[in-house]
Amino acid sequence: MIDWQILGSVIADAIGAAIAAIGFAVISNPPRRAILYAALLAAVGHSIRFVLLKYAGLDLASASFIAAFSIGMLSLAAGYRIFCPATVLYIPALLPMIPGMYAYRTVFSLIRFLQSSGNDNEAIHYLLEIFKNGITTASVLFSLGVGATIPIFIFYKRAFSMTRAANRPKRQA
């Protein structure tokens, strides 16, 4: 039985990520054929992370790592198909997953910490918020970067040769 509310949430999340990825892709001026693939990668990756967070109970960093790894693997296949480097595809797809709210809260707490010179309890509260949000931000950013680049290191020859027709591996019939 399909839960239409869950499916609707996943689809809405995927559409939002795809729109954001299109915006990020367009400002970096990739080949036009890469924009649709970056949007699809963002939709798939963000949906994976959304499902892992909401329904599998994973933490943000672990779900981001798995989603980034999936985006990295799919970007190799898509890049091979359209003769485009994987990084052109996966970087715009990863950008919607950057934890902007946690980064904002880190900076906001830092400012409030610096302003709370007279109240030690308030200063401790904001110091804890700096560490909590800062560590979350750093761990998610690290997970995104490592997760997306591992497939390129695993399949280095294929990743390097995908844009060079003479160096591409021959397809078996």
C-alpha cells in the first residue's frame, strides 16, 4: 500500500532540490546538456537523504554521506553518457544539501556569545550552540565532499577518460 502523504513529501523535496540545482548549475555555465542531469541527480540525492532522515532514523551527516555517494556514482554514469566531467554534474546537485541553517545558527550564536559579556550563563548557552551547530555544519560538509568524491577515486580511470572519446573504454556488444 502506498502512503500518498509520504510520496508527496518526497516528490516535493525532490522538486525543490532540482530547482535549486538548476539555479546553481546555470550560474556556473555548464554545457546545456548537463543542467537537466544535475537537476535529476539533486532530486534523487536529496530524496535519498530525506527518506533516510525522516523514515530510516539516520542522523544528518550519515544520510548526507549516503546521498552524496549516490550522487557521485550516478554522476559518473551520467557524465559518461553525455561526455561531461562528473564534477560538473555533482557539485550543483550537492549544493541544495549544504546545511545553511546550521551555519547561520553557528554565526548567530557566535555573535550573541560575543555580546553576552556580563552574563556567564548566557555565554555558556551560546558557546554550546556554537559547538553544536558548528560541528553539525562541518560534519555534513565533510560527508558531502567525501561521499561525492569516493566514486571518482574508486573509478579513477573511467572518471578521467569519460570526456575523451579516444580513451573511453570500448563497450561490449
